Amino acid sequence: KAGVTQTPRYLIKTRGQQVTLSCSPISGHRSVSWYQQTPGQGLQFLFEYFSETQRNKGNFPGRFSGRQFSNSRSEMNVSTLELGDSALYLCASSLVQTDTGELFFGEGSRLTVL
Amino acid sequence: KNQVEQSPQSLIILEGKNCTLQCNYTVSPFSNLRWYKQDTGRGPVSLTIMTFSENTKSNGRYTATLDADTKQSSLHITASQLSDSASYICVVRSGTYKYIFGTGTRLKVLA
């Protein structure tokens, strides 16, 4: 069974540009969540989607957005990139959206902003 | 303020030894507490998920404890192996939708 797939794995952008990251969940999983990981802040919750609806959003500016498609695949977008957006962006999928739902993480997309 | 604090920040032990990692949280409402292992350059992998009513949960050589009264959790690793070298992250699920992460403990196991 294939795991969570994130693309691209690595990318380099310059300040002011925008970026779109993609996440394909494990087959049958309907819940997808996104996280930002930096050396200074650790892992931080960005947002969570279930059945194409955003269920919750972390404390990030509006430049960070996402969406989920009918096949449960999800994308996140960061506009007007800043140097501080350099991070590892992780996606996780879950079979159902319950409190104890097991999270399965992808390998992440490492974004470098120059 | 919802917060999860882990200690120590880093730890070095010899192969075969045991170790215990700590997690203190001030999160409300509390739903459950999770421990994840993250190898360098990889995504986190779940070790345990503990709800309010669970005191101890094991996964092989990993044993997690939870004291909901003092809001403390620990992760005990028995007979450490070189492959245990990783970051261990404590995560508290708050209510239905939010996750609050600790900054992790970086464990290095030496031969």
C-alpha cells in the first residue's frame, strides 16, 4: 500500500514568488493535514481538511492557503514568499477524522526561499 | 497559552542502555497525547496515542506513560539500538482539530 506522497521534495524560490505543494494521501484516507517544520519553531499545524472542507486552521497568515479535491488529494499554496517561509512542509493523512485517528506523514517538501 | 515542553533537548546514550524522555503540557481542552519518532530527513512516525484515561501504552521497546493530573508524559526506551537515533516529538491533540507540538528531544545512540 503506497504511503503519503508529497511533491516536489525539494524546491528553491525567491522572495515574493508563490509556491504550490501537493500531497496525495494513502488510498482511502479522507483527512489531510499540513504542517510547517523549522529548526527554531519545530512542527506547527497549518490546516486540516476532511471531505474537501477545511476543518481548522493554525496561526498562520493568510498567505498560507490550501484546498482538498474530491479524490482527497490536497494542495497548499504560499504566496508572496518571505525568507522565514523556508521550512520542511509535511502532509499527513488519516483514515477518518476522529480525535484518535492515526496520522501518517509524508516525507515532506523542503522549501528554500532566497 | 497552549504549550508542550520537552526535555531534555538532546541526549546521548550508549547502545543497550535505557532512557526516558519527558513531556509536560499545558493544553486545554485535552483530547489525546501522541509520541512520534522522526528520523533525519524523514516524516514523523507514530509510536503511541494515549487518551485521558490511559496511563501506560507500549509499542515494542517504547513505553509511554501519561499522568493527566500533573499533565506529564514520558517515553521510556528500553535496550536502545543505533536505529533509535532520531528526534522524538510529543504532540497534544486539543479538542477536535488542533495539534500542539513539542520541539522534540534529539536522541543519539552510540555504539
